Amino acid sequence: MIAHLSFGVFVNLLPTPHSSAAHLTQRRILWDEALSSGFPHLGKDGRDGLRLGTQATRLHALRNRVAHAEPLLDVRSDRRLRDVGRLLASMDPRFAGWVTGGSRVWDVLKQRPG
């Protein structure tokens, strides 16, 4: 069922440090009892769900900016690509290499004027 959710809905289920106290408690319970099993390669530290939620939130914000044709000049593309890699690697390390390995972001960033 979770796989059928949109990315935005999924992100709103994850624990984040910016959640209100009540929502954070609910999101942590959902993370501990259900969602964490979808990320078997993520550490078992209590902060891991928060870290993943933070990464997913940043990626969701970037996706929204792209979808609304907003300027992206101030986006740290290298960091967002790392977020993608870490999020995918937490599901299966092969996913990260498959997606980020074909990315041209690193090549473009090398050409950026200093």
C-alpha cells in the first residue's frame, strides 16, 4: 500500500525534526512499526528515521521547485544528489549506484565557474 502513495504523501509520514511534538510521536510510531522495514540498509540508530525524513523532505522541496519552474541557482545539487543516493542506498545499495551512477550532475558541477 505504501508503494502506491505519492512521494509527497510518503514524505509526510516520515518523522522529521520539524514535526510538532504530537505529529513526531505519531510519525515515530509509524516509522518504528511499519515504514522502517522498507529501509533495511539504514542503521538502527533512533535518529535514522529522522535523518531519512529530513533527506526526503529536502528532495520533496526540490521536486516542488522543479515542478513549479522555480529558479534552482541556489540549490546545492551535489547535496541533493547525495540525499538521493543515501535514501536509495537505505533501501538497497544497488539502487543508489544505478540511479546516481548515470547522473550528469557531477559533470555539470565540475564545469561551474568558481
